[in-house]
Amino acid sequence: MPEAKLSLRSVHKSFGGNHVLRGIDMDVATGEMICLIGASGSGKSTLLRCINQLEPIDDGSVWLDGQDISEPGLDLGPVRRRIGIVFQSYNLFPHMSALENVVLAPRRVLQEDGDALNARAEALFDRFGLAQHMRKYPDQLSGGQQQRVAVIRALAMRPEIMLFDEITAALDPELVGEVLNVLRQLRAEGMTMLLATHEMGFARELADRVCFMDGGVIVEEGPPGQIFSDPKVARTQAFLRTVLR
Amino acid sequence: MNRRQAYETAQRRRSLTVAGISTAAVLAAIILLVPLTPGWPQVRASFFDGGVFAQTFPTLLRAFLIDVMIFAWSVPLILTLGLAIALARGARAPALFPLRIFGAVYVDVFRGVPVVLTIYLIGFGVPGLGLPRPWNSPYIWGTVALVLTYSAYIAEVLRSGIESIHASQRNAAICLGLSERDTMRYVILPQAVRRVVPANMNMLVALQKDVALLSFIGPVEILRQAGIYKSLLANFTPYVVAAVIFLIVTVPATRYADHLLNRDRDARS
Amino acid sequence: MWKYLTTAVLSTALMSGAALAQSCSDGKTLVDGKLTIATGNPAYYPWVIDDAPESGQGYEAAVAYALADAMGFAKEDVVWTRTSFDQAIQPGAKDFDINMQQFSITADRDKVVDFSEPYYTAPMAVLVRAGDGLAPTLDAMKEMKWGVVASTTALPVVMNTIVPSSSPLVYDDNANVVEAMKAGQVDAALFDLPTALYLSAVVLEGGQVLGQFAPDATADPDHFGMLMTEGNPLKTCVDAALATLKENGVLAGIEAKWLQEATGVPLIK
Ligand SMILES: Nc1ncnc2c1ncn2[C@@H]1O[C@H](COP(=O)(O)OP(=O)(O)OP(=O)(O)O)[C@@H](O)[C@H]1O
Ligand SMILES: [Mg+2]
């Protein structure tokens, strides 16, 4: 039984004949921040979705705190509430205000009480500089604001680990900074995080470890200093040459 | 008033004037020309007899209350059953497969059969099994027929609404740990329902008119009462009265629904 | 009774028939000296018993022989033929002198064929299910749930003469009323007597005609006339003979025998 916070053991996933994940092994320690990098289509999103079982895996196993959460037939509700995930396209609920988006799951899933919950949600909005936008609807918010609400929404469930899937990729360049700041803040608070990103500068600055994915496997991994300045594998070198120019 | 507002005000005044003048011209043409046609005196006598209008209006209005009553108790039943059928059709779990089949057959059958036939078959057929009074009332079974037919339509409309909500919404909810039920109830349905309100409003307007079909199995509602007057007085004015009464109710109802929709939309921009 | 009637008819014929025969029907019939009368194919109860008009049994058969007598024809000079109902009311040459099969006299039909004066005025009659044990009194009828056909004159009779305690249900046609009776949604329905007899015998299993109103209880009752070709000179003779039969009570006697006693449908008082 693996002892890390989150462990993947030889995870395989295919879509039809497309073998997307071809044996992924990974351990994430508590408080660690790992960045997944790799070309488009290399399977980063799929890997994240397989971790919280949004996609059932074909083979191998996923462990959370020593529990095999990829066991078929397992009730996934209790697992998913411990793993927060934020997508590239925010996916806020458009018919609810920002605040309602945030309190829905804690109220329904964690059975939290109205007033205390609202106070907690407001504190979260405050913490990420969105207190004055709390009552607005998603279509009244900028992309950066929406993405921050999506992060707050995930955090409101008090997750033990957060997964981020290229959460700045859909944003205008001037809005990227405000969202990355949120991640810096979380990093400082010691949140365990796994994020797929194309922001190499950001990965270099904050990651404890960088994993380079290609063709459905992790080709190379190591501290950012080593991966970015001294990649050992030819494929990593080729990829980094194209993205860091 | 800034420059733009001044421009828009002038524009609005201009188009109102044009619309007013053209409407007045058309009305004037109708009012002046139609009476010149050779058949007008007969048409006026048999369709627009003021005396008959005044004589039949109160009774027809009272008969219309029956339509309104049937409508009023049908709508909540239709919406409830329609929602249930829509959910049954969308059931994902393999164990619920029979429910999905049932939903599909239900919708096919009741959308495929004309309302009148369903009203006849259920309105006469079920009581014919030997139900005692008052449980064999044509009001009850006529309503059941309307509910069965219209809930099939509403179910399809709702289902299309549910399917039009992008899968990412469901994923986002599931990832927050919400159950399938809560996801449907708090995330998918509210959006789906909003999206299909206009289509459903059309359904309800159609229902309001189809309520009159219950007269085939006995109830003397407005259309039947108008028919009785027509036979009695050998005059079609009662039908015109009925049409007017329908319009008095349905036009404001549809306008009000539009208004609610617009308000909902304006509130968020 | 039959014997008595025949004697009465014969004696009347002896007094007036010969005179009529000379002045009237001579040379006006299809075959000289014979009166060709058409009936339905088949002809049925209570109008003709056992589809055998030659027997003189049944209301129309009896009226036919009484009429022939009054016109001066002997019993054996009456020749029977058959036509369908629709065939008979078409314009054109006919192979009968007179045709009797419950033709209602209507203005439309009168344009293409000739009718005699009425030989029967259809009263309203009450159709019920035999098993219900209902009494043929006005008081009992007030408590019944009524069904009527919208386009007939039955509705005013129910509303003005019977005045039931709950409002009647109204239908488009006879079949629907019968269906509602089978479903137990109405207790009683009002038709003209011939229709009620037909429905009770053929359409509504276990149907019973509870009673009949006097013909004058109806505002605009159906009159049955003998049908002849348009412009037939025989019409005056037929009308004169019918007038005689009405005056001397023969017609009323035949009606009492075949349409009240034989059918067992009492008069409602
Ligand atoms: N639901 C799905 N059904 C079928 N194929 C899929 C599905 N999701 C992903 N794929 C396929 O899996 C492969 C990996 O996709 P994935 O989205 O994981 O890549 P990625 O590394 O996240 O790329 P990007 O950087 O563009 O986001 C692609 O070939 C994609 O077409
Ligand atoms: Mg991706």
C-alpha cells in the first residue's frame, strides 16, 4: 500500500482504440506542488480526470491516503469531495450568483448550516479579492474573476488536494496574473496541488517537481531547476526547445 | 439628454408615427371596405349580432370558467408527470433501463395519438370498466387524457432542455461531490427549465384551447355552449363571443409570460 | 284489437273510400287498380313486424292498409316493394307510388321529392339502462343525470320540461350518448321515440325506453311523411285519406297499438 498522499500505479486509459495513458506511476506527498507539462494531446487532462475518477481507469490503481479509490463499484461522492478540481473553462453554474456557486456543494454535501457557511464563503471571497463581486452572476464577471470563483468553489469543500487543468489557458494575457497569484497564495498555505500547465515560467518558479508527459507516459521528472536547465531525455529537450524560446 | 439619447428618441418617434399611420390605414380600409362587399349584411347578421352577443356572453363566460378550472388543475399534474417522464427517459443507471423504455414508449404513444382519440378512449373507456360515480366523471377522465397527452409533449421539451445543458456542467457538479440527484435538481434542471420556458408556454396556450375537446365526452364548456346557442338561435355570433373570451385570456397570459422571460433576462445583464 | 280496427277501417272505407277512388286515384298509380307501397329493406320493429308488411302488423304496415282502404283499394290491391332509405330520397322516377320508412319531412328533401301530410309525429322518449330500475315519472327524472345530443331539440326539453337537479352532459352524436350510458356517466338520455327504440334494440345492450312525452311537449318535433315523386298527382288523394284517418281516430288507434302498447313505452305524465 503506497504511503504518499496520492499515488498512481501503472494507470492505463484508452478511448476506443486510442491508448492515451500507457502506465502512469506517480506519488504526490502532502503539501507538494507538482506541475505536469507536455505537448497538447499528451494526456495531461486525461490523467487529472482519471485521478478523481471522472474517467474510470482501465487498469492500474489510484490511491488516496492509502485507500484504493479506483476500485470498481466504490461510492465516489466521498472521494471526490476530498479532491478539488478546476477546469480550463471554469464551468461555473450560470443560473447562480458567485456566492451560490460556492455554497451549493458545502450545503448539500457537507450539510453545513446557512449562516456559518455564508460567513466562511465570504471569507474565501475576501481572501481572493472578490468580496465585491460575490453577488454577481457568472456572465457579469470577467474570465479571470470567473476562474477565481471556480477555485473558491473547489476550496469551499475543504479539499485535501487540488487538481488544476490549465486554468489560465482560456484567459486574456492580462488576466493570467491574477489567477496565478491565487495559486501562489495556495502554495504558500501549503495546499497539495497537481497542475497541468503551459506556463513554464510559473512551473519553474513554484513547482516542487515537474513531470514531462509524452505519448501517455511520464518521460522525465525532477525538480524544475533540473528539468528546465538540464533535461536528460531527448524528447524533453525537444519539447522545451519549442516552448521556451 | 445626451446626443445618442436624442437621436434614439427621434428615431422612436418616427417609427411610432409610421406604425400608427399604417395601422390606421389598414383598419380604415377594413372598416370602410368590408361593409361594401355584397355578403356583408348576411355575415354581420350571423356572426356579429349585437343582441345575440349580449344575450349569450354571460352564459358563455360562465361556461369558460369550466375550461379555466380544467386547465388550472391539469397544469400542475402535466408539469409533474412531464418532469417524471423526462427524468425516466434520461435515467443513466443500467438498472433503470426498463424505466427508460417505459418513458420512450409513453412519449411515443401519447404524442402519436391525436388528443381527441385519447379523450374518447380514456373518457369513455376507463369509466366503462365499471367505476362508480363520481369516479367515472368525464371531468376526471377527460383531465387524465389531457394530462397523459400533454405530459408526453412536456417531457420531450424538458428532455431536450436537459440534453442541451453541456456535459461540463454535470462534470463540475459531480467533481464537487454532488450526488446525481442533487446535480439534476440544483444544476441541470434549473438551467434546462429556463431554456424551455418559451416552448412550454406555447404548450400551455395549446392546452388552454384543447381543454375545449373535453366537450366531446359531455362537459358543457364554452365551445359546446356556443354550439348549443348556435343550434338554438341559428346564429354564429356565440362562436365569435367564445373566440373573444379566449383571446381576452390567452393574449395577456402569453404577454405576461414574455414579460417574465424578459425580466429574467434583463436582471442578469 | 286488430280485428276491431280492421272492421272500423273497412266500414269507413265502405262509406267514403269508393267515392275517393273514383274521383282521385284513378289512373294516377304506377299500375292501374294497384297501390304500390315501398318499405325499407329490411323493414323492422315496431314499424313492420318480422319484415313482413303484407301481414299488416306493425305501425307503418297497419297505416299502409288503412290508407289503401281509405283510398278505395282492396287489401289484395296493395303491392309491396323495397327500397333503401337513401335511394328513396334521391330525385328521379320511382318504382313505387308511396314510400314509408320513417322519412322526416325536411325542407331540403321537399325540394326533390313530395311528402304527404305527416302520418306520425315523433315524441321525445327517454332511453335508460334496463337494470337501473328507474321510474317513468317527472319527479324521478329530475334526479337523473341526463345526456343529450347537442344539435337536437332534446336539450330544451330537458332544461324546460324536466328541469333536472344537475346539469346535463351534451354530446355530438347518438353513439357518444350511448357510450356515456355504458360508462355510467349518464342515467338517461332523451331522443325522439324512433331513435330511442332503435338504440335500445340495436345499439345499447340492455337498453330500455322508459317512457315517451306527448308530442306537443316538443317545440319542433320530427314529422314522418309518406314519400312520393316530386309533383306526384297522387299526393292530394293520400293527404285526403290521411285527413280522414286522423279525423275518425283510426290513426291514433294504430299508434296506441303499435307504438305505445306493443313497444311498452308508456306516456310520461
Ligand atoms: N472523452 C474523450 N473521448 C475520446 N478521446 C479523448 C477524450 N478525452 C481525451 N481524449 C483523447 O485523449 C488524448 C489526450 O487528451 P488530453 O486532453 O488528455 O490531452 P492534454 O495533454 O490535456 O492536451 P492539451 O494540452 O491540449 O489540453 C487526445 O488524443 C484526445 O483526443
Ligand atoms: Mg488538456
